[in-house]
Amino acid sequence: MALKKIGAFRHNLRSLITLTNPKSPTSEQYRTIRTNIEFSSVDRHVRSIIVTSAGPGEGKSTTVANLAVAFAQQGKKVLLVDADLRKPTVQYTFRVDNLDGLTSVLMKQTTLERAVQKSEVETLDLLTSGPIPPNPAELLSSRAMEETLTETYKAYDYVIFDTPPILAVADAQILGNQVDGSVLVISSGKTDKDMALKAKEALASTKSKLIGAVLNGKKMEQNSYYYYYGNK
């Protein structure tokens, strides 16, 4: 059992490259994504963002965690919310507990202030998923979710959501109608082109601005980069 925990610990450290190796080319790409998000709209400041993918295993959760760290390293007050209420990962990535979280807040079992946890990064806070509910979509579309999002704006510069794959369930589209912007993660050599286009169309149909896409795992000069493509 201990060996499994050590293995998971090392794996999570590698996934947070913006913390373990902030000077790496990949970390620099995350900072480029951060900059593009900041300048994605001249008319309205993008404060809340969902990060999703077409399907599972495309690097969505790794991307959103590193992106949240990148924003926090800039001195911004950031809240990373695990809104994947089906297969949450934030508690594993940042090695925190998941006794209370987003579902606990939405069900009025605790307050947002009590459910939020500190991370290793000074200005990055975490709101884990909380107990997995039988009705994720209903919770995310509830009035309580709208109220919680409004409350986060009072304390944070950026609120970043990790959501389930958009083609799998309706959760990402539901949140996409409540936030300012959305980012789609695509895995190089894995994501089917038609599926990527369907995911893009699904995000474009929401009320949020489709900021762009991250091409994950594209190899160039023996390094793995994350590229950002904004909408034109």
C-alpha cells in the first residue's frame, strides 16, 4: 500500500511541472496560455474559465492544474474548482483531502469558506469535488451553483473549473453557460478530428467565450509542448 502511495506521489509531482520545473519549456508554454487568456477579450475581463476535453485521457486535468498554478505564480488570487463530479482528480494532484468540497457547498452542508483548502502555492486555493453525487448535472445547473460562483468573485481574481469531457456528459456545457470563457484540451495523435470539432461546436453553443484550444503532447525537438490557439 505504501509503495502505491509513493508512486502516486511522484506521478503527481511530475504532472505539476509548473511547480517542479518552472523554467522548463513546457512551463513556459503554460505561461503563454495564461497570457493569451488574459488578452483574449478587450471588452470584458475573463475571470471564470472552464477547461474541458472531447473525451477522457487527453490531459485535461493536468492542463487545468498547471494553468491554475501559472496564474497564481503571477500573483493573482486563484481558485481551482474540481467540477468533475464523476471522476475528480484535484485531491490527488495536490494531495489534499476530499471530505468536503463543491458538492458539500451546493448542498448547503458547509460554507464555501470552510470547504476551500490552501495549496502549496501562496495565492492558489482549491475547492475539491466533495462527495460524488448521484445527480451532478442537476447540482451544476442549480441556483446554488450560480450563487457560489458569484461568491467566489468577491475573493478571487480567477476561478478555474476542471470539468468532465464535454462529449461524455452535459456538465461542461452547463457550466459553460455560467462562466466567462472556455478552453478545449486536445491530445496530439489521440483526439479524433471529428470529435474535436464536435467538442468545439458544443462549447461554441454555450454563453461563454470559446477562448481557444490547447494541443497537448505535441513533440518537437524531443520536448513535449502545450500550444495555444486563440480564436480569430
